[in-house]
Amino acid sequence: DIQMTQSPSTLSASVGDRVTITCRASQSITTWLAWYQQKPGKAPKLLINKASRLESGVPSRFSGSGSGTEFTLTISSLQPDDSATYYCQKYNRYPWTFGQGTKVEIK
Amino acid sequence: QVQLVESGGGVVQTGRSLRLACAASGFTFSSYPMHWVRQAPGEGLEWVAVISYDGSDEYYADSVKGRFTISRDDSKNTVYLQVNSLRAEDTAVYYCARESIVSSSCLDYWGQGTLVTVSS
């Protein structure tokens, strides 16, 4: 099965900073990658599909890129509401797999 | 608006069974594949199972294969997860989620989750 590895596991940044999270797949998944945001005690929220397509209603400061085995989620200007854990997920074929998550904290 | 409401969680002894349910509303349920995803306390997300829109196909994570069964009742707009032979490591919040048929198959709506605690 394809494994998904995120880095870093946690990051701390200031409001207004540019933040980048990396997700690596153990095999090529072309662009079958999604990013989710989860806040404590809440269900995950879909941010990006197909590696780079922003979901409706998601702020434009979020962007995704990559293909094959390496992907990134970028927050161009970190806001207090972005404090959360972010997960990548591959969905090219079953079983689907999530990365282990990246916790983003505001300094 | 789309709503997914899980139920059926609780405290159960090792080796016993539970049936989780997820009631859907606000969309044409019979057109959508449905998934279960779980999250152990303080841990990340783990995909568990999927059932196709017409119930003809099911897929499972290796960790639950042979013990869990996903099913759906379109007359009740409900998807189920039968969880058998429960182990301590099955302790988690179980979420149901809808697979988008627009946004290239991601999970676009999630329920609030139901907690299953397996104790000895």
C-alpha cells in the first residue's frame, strides 16, 4: 500500500508568515491528493482536491501544488483562524491513506 | 443543507460488536459513495471503509477487513458500519463522510463523529 509522509509534524509561525507543509507519497499518485484542515473536537474540512484545486469558500491564502510523489500545501499569510492540524490524503485507489498530520500553531 | 449525523457509539467490551449508523439529509443519498474514517484519541485520521453509490462494491482498510462491514439503506438515507470482534485499538471517533461526485472524489462533507470506546 502507498504510504503518505508529512513534514513537519508541528510548526509554529507568526501571523502573516508564509507556511509550507510537505506531503510525500511512497509511489506516484499523479495528482490524486487532497488536503484537509481539522480543528480540535471538530470534523475535518476539505480544503484542496486534485492537488491544487481550491474548494469553494476556502480562503485564497491556501494553495496546493505538486504531482507524482511530492506535494505542498502553502498558506501565504498565516491567520489566527488557521491554527489547526492539516492532513494530506491520497485517493487514487483503495485503500485511501492519510498523512500523519501537521499541527500548525500561532506564535 | 448537507447533514450527516452518526450514532451508535458507546463503551463496549473487547470482543463484542456494535452497529454504527450515519443518517444523511440535504442531498440525493443514493447517488453518492459513502465512507467511514476513524480517529483514535490524540491520533491522526485513518480511512476505514467505503461503499459505492449503489452498494455493489465495498473496500476496507487491512486493519478492519473481516471484522467490519459497511452497508447502506437508501430508503432510510443511512449508511452503517457493523463492527465486530472489537479490540482496544478500535477505540476512536468514527466519522462518516460523503465522497464528492464533483470535486474529483474527495470527502466533501463529514459528520460530527461518534465515539467508540473498547474496554476490557
